[in-house]
Amino acid sequence: MKTETAMSKAAQDNYRNLAASMAKHLSRRGHVPFYAATAAEALKKVLELIPAGASVGIPGSVTIREIGAVEALQERGHKVVQHWDPKATAAEKLEARFEEAQCDVFLVSSNAITKDGVLVNIDGSGNRVAAMCWSRGDRIYVVGMNKVCPDVESALARVRDRVAPPNAQRLSSSGRSVAPDSICRAVLIMEQAPTMPDGKKSYVVLVGEELGY
């Protein structure tokens, strides 16, 4: 789990005030927003939102692993489906990509989010952005406030300039938008929460810490 770092009270207040403003926009766009001041609080909220016994699909997400969600869910007895499992074979990782979207809960972050509540993501294989739009159960997005951008244009620039390079290095692929091994292939600009299965919800947990890339 990510080690919490000290922040000034002014910085904490700025994050909290910005999140309060963003919550209104997120609600208008069909999401259920929450604010967590720390990664530990974010994990607590995530565990509150996931029912006992629910299966949880977790795609490639540094943020979700930084808050310790994988271990916490496994310890609580949940079936966690993740293609990032280092013990899985190539065939098992491929199957997990499909199964993640079929779980009772899809737990993910976002590459960027605008101040008025638009989620912006770029994906390589497309499984992550596809499930953000069309998964079976509840969707939970955990987003560090370091990912907040003024508008969609700056959010796209953030993803291409700041998110893609470290992800490409981690995956030993290219961060360029056009390349045989590019991880910048599918772009999702989520202006509203996509249509959900009956009774399912889209939650956005904003976190007052720097998480992910």
C-alpha cells in the first residue's frame, strides 16, 4: 500500500474544496461521488461499497494497487480477477481481461478527470476502457486529485505526456500514439456515466493524495 506523505493544511483544504465542487458535476453526470482525504480512507470507502462475497474485476491500475485494494479484497474472501497476476500464463491473462468486465464490481482508476467531472482515458488493448462503458456490475473509480485537469484538452495532454511514458516503460512498449507496440490506441472521453445494468451504480472516489501516474 502507498505510504502516506505529509501535506500542508492549505493543500489538503484546496483538494477538499475542489473535490466538493467536482462532486456536484459528477452527480449531474450520473456518478455517485465521494471524497477520501488519504489512500487509507479511500480503501475503507472501496471496501464499504463492495458487498460481501462479490467478485471484483481489477484491470491494469497502479492506483488501485497503491491503496492496497487487491490484498484487502483477497483477505476478505472476494474473488479478485486481474490480468496483472504475475503467476498467470499468457492465456490466463487474456481470459482474465474478458472476465474482469463480468464481475460483480469493476474497480479501476482514471488516467485523468476534468474539474467538471469528465473522465478521460487512453488504453492499449481496450479492455479497460471497454469495461468502463460496459461491465456487468457496479463500477468504482478511485482517482487521486493529482489527476484533475481544467478541461478535456489538458486531460488528453496529461495522459499522452505524463501517463503514457511511464506506463510504456513499465510495459516495455511505446508511448507514441502511432506505433506497432503503442499503448495509446483507444481513447475514452466519458461525459456521463454510461447506461448501467438495473440497480447498478457508478461511483467516483476522489482522493486527496497523489496516486498512480
